[in-house]
Amino acid sequence: MRSERSEGIHHSVSITAWRPGRYELGNFAKNIQKWNAFDTDGNELPSKKLTKDLWEVITIGTEAVIVNYNYFANELNAGSTFLDASQLYINGVNCFVYIPNRMDEVCELQLELPEQYLVACGLKALSRFTFRSRSAFFL
């Protein structure tokens, strides 16, 4: 996740706990591994987990924040995120982090995939592996 504007001294970053359509809570944060935050020069920014699904990144003097993490995707059902040798199924609800006070902003999704992969997606395609959403709510 990359946030171009860094306002204030910290960024709150979250992953949802609500599963739309199923009307239930999920612990999606349990699947996040190797969490790190960086500035645009690659310098690691201090960050800490505040709750089960909320992190704080210290952003003093940074123009942008880049958050990297691995997502453990091993559950194949209609509402999860899954990866194996033959397919990648992404449900943004349970694997994309977001900035809570910027949910209404336009989002761009760039997928780094092998060339032979085919993508089916409801978002507007900007290129083969780049998509745009009118807000985080539509990811």
C-alpha cells in the first residue's frame, strides 16, 4: 500500500474486520505477516500494532508512506483470499489495508503477476495489471 500524502506525524493503517454480505466479523489481520513501513527512499519507518487490525506508522517529514506485508492466503471459499500453483483469488475486503480517514479517495491497484496470468476484475482497467477504484469501499 502506498499513500502519497503524509499528513501529520503518523498514519493509521487498518484492515477491515467486517465481512459485507455475510454480516459477520472476521479476523483477517491474523493473516498479515512481515509488516514493514518505508518512506520513498526505502528507509524503514517506525510502526506499531495498536489493536488486532490497526497499525500506526510514524511519518514525520515523509512525503509518502509505503506499507509492505505478506498475506497468508490458504482458505478457498466464496469470501476469502487464496493462492496456489494454479490460481490467485483476491478478495480485497479481507486482504487490503487502508487509511481509515481516506476511504473515499480514488485508489489504484497494481498487480505484480507473471505475464501468463489472466485477470478477471470488476474494477476499471488502466492497463493489463493496473486498475482504478473510485474509493477504498469498491476494492
